[in-house]
Amino acid sequence: MIHQFKMDDLNIVIDVYSGAVHLVDEIVYDIIADFVTLSKAEIEDKLSTKYDSKVIEESISEVEQLISSGQLFTIDEYKETITSFKKRQPVVKALCLHIAHDCNLSCKYCFAGEGEYHGDRSLMSSEVGKKAIDFLIENSGNRRNLEVDFFGGEPLMNFEVVKEIVAYAKSKEEQYNKNFRFTITTNGVLLNDDIMDFINENMYNVVLSIDGRKEVHDNMRPSCNGKGSYDLILPKFKKMAESRHQENYYVRGTFTHHNLDFSEDVLHLADCGFKQISMEPVVAPADMPYALQEEDINKLCDQYEILAREMIKRKEENKDFNFFHFMIDLSQGPCVVKRLSGCGSGTEYLAVTPWGDLYPCHQFVGIDEFKMGSVDEGITNIDKQTDFKSCSVYSKKKCNDCWAKFYCSGGCSANAFQFHGNIHDTYEIGCELEKKRVECAIYMKAKETS
């Protein structure tokens, strides 16, 4: 399987199963497009009015050499591993601790409903948090590096318990030969110098929620009294980013139908001095006024192209920054398991509610059928775990003929369930945006070498 696309002055060909990316001239691009369906003679005849016959012959030879070297039209070797992949015995390597089912903002698009997750407002106790750490240690096998994400609602509303859990986990590291890496996501309302100092000392990463321009952010992320939060959090986030030397953090925004020109929000954050930026598409039912619609896709794809070109320009001016969705490692890439199954929700990654229930990830919390067990009993819903274990790009029919499947690993299971009631499906708008992001990321890499 191959994928071909043009962007500006580049002709790019991706060989899906080898991962090879080729920058080719116009004639090779045209030959590759017909190589499987036409014979050599038919290709020569078709292109004879456009190119010299000798050039055509030489270019066909180039394509044949790429094929013989295993860089073009390669076969799918991953499919052979799927049987053993399904039989694997997963170990839990990461937990998302819902430290607070409560929030001090009223973000309109929040899937957690102001932090409540289809239930009551609640804060995790240190006892439950410590049991979660014990569960992670017991179920992580020989894996040494473990991840714990502090999530909400707003985790800073329960920060004393965050500190207790961190201290407890660290006290277990030497005994069990584990290394904990902590992250925290915050809206910044309660952020202060003491909390920043603790985060910088103990957190491997921090996610700072801000949607970009003031008018965009304040429209979607007001406080409970209806006032915007932009002016309150921006100075704190700038200080946080600088205190971490512009590394190991993200300012993370969400764009909606109300700001289809989201590249302006990304660039606004870059102009504010942030070097690590993520901007995610909202995922919401189509009847919500802020939901993305199918007719938005072309404009959003244009926005990714605008952003890619501007990032190239800024890099040349020594004003570069990282955009999460354009970060692709073409030299090595993710391991086979990652390519096939993605984030590992329901198997390697679990969410823990304030009272200790386990769910496949934070987006499934509160949906009864997805309760996996508890930190006291462990994983008891074996059928659901098995279902997630079998979820891969080969269990999703829509992924079969998709060139981008090993970049997105089949997409988000929670989004698939939300729109189709089945984790083995895909969210179509998300798929189209992902494909464009991958194209732009590869284009940017290609521009560096061309």
C-alpha cells in the first residue's frame, strides 16, 4: 500500500508497510500512481506525450529498484503478528488518577460535565490514591518505568492529596525497582508559586489548559460566575513554562466550530512565548453548537497547512516551537504494539475514579458497562479487558485500506464508542484531520531535507 500527495513544490510518496517516505520528481510520482494497475508498456504509452521515452524508461527502473530494495509496494508483515498480539498478557504501565471530580471552571465542551463525570462531585482520598499506586506496582510486571497522571476536574482542588500520593509512590520505588513519572493537567486558576515549585520538582510533565486567543478562550472556558479565565491564567502559564526552561510541558487547547481558524490560536500561543503547544479538535455530538461538522473538514485541513508553512518560516527565523500533532519520528517510530493498538487503554492504561473504580481511560469514566474493576479487587471485568486487548487497526474495518493507520494506530476508542457505540469503529472527522496532520508533519520533515 502506498500514499501519494503533493504539497507546495514537493511530491511525496509513503510506503505504508515499510514506513519509507520518498521525495520524487514528477515523472516518478506519475509512474508510481499507475505501477500496480498498468503494465510497463502501458505506462510508457500513457506518459509518452508528457516525457521523453528514455527518461520514462530510466524512471521506471528507479521505481523497480525501490521495490526490490523493500522500500516501495511492500507487503503487510504486521498482519502476521496479530494472532500473537491478541494473546499477549498486558501489564499495566500507567494510571490516570481522577484526583478531583470537581472543577472551578465551566468549560462548555467538557466531556466530564464540570468534573462530575456523570456522577457526584468528589475528591480522591489519599487512601484510595495509595491503593492505586499499590495496584499499579502489583500489575506492572517487570516494567520499571511507570506513569501516573493527575487529572480532573481540576486536580489542584485536591493538591494536598496529590503531594501525599507522590510521596507514597516515591517511597516504594527502591523496594520494588520502579521509577514513577508524574504528570498533571491544570486549568491554572489555583496555580501559585508553591505549587509551581512542587510541580517542577516532582512532575515529569505538566499540561496547561488554554484555548488560544483571549476571546476564544473566554468564550469556551469561563469560570463558574461566567467571567473569562484568560487574564488570570496566562501570566501563570508563562511563568510555569519559563520555570521549566520551555521543556516538559504543553499548553494544550481545544478548537471548536466557533474557531475554525485555529491556526491563529496556535500562533497566538507561540507569540506569547510558549514553545510546546498542542491544539486538539473538540469531539462532541453533532447537535452541539460548538461541534465540528463534516463541512468544516476542508477548512480545518487548510488550517493545518497554514500552520505547517508558518512553522517552517518561523524556524528559519529562529522563532520555532513544537506542535504536538506534527511531531513524527520517521527514523524509528513507535514499536509494533503502539502501531497496532495505540494508547493501550483498557490494558496498559487505566483511569481511577475518586472512590477507586477502574475504567479503560478517563473518557469512559461513569459509563457502567466499562467499569473494569477497582483498586481493591483488581481487574474483574475480564471480558471488557479482552475486548480492549483485541482492539487494533486490524479489528477496525475502516482501517483496512487507510494509509495512515500506523500513525494513528486506529484512533481513539472512546471517540469510536461515542459516535458508533463500538470501540472497534472509528470517528470519521477525527480520521480525516489525523491524515492531514500526518501529511503536514511529513511535509515539514521533507522540507528540512530538500
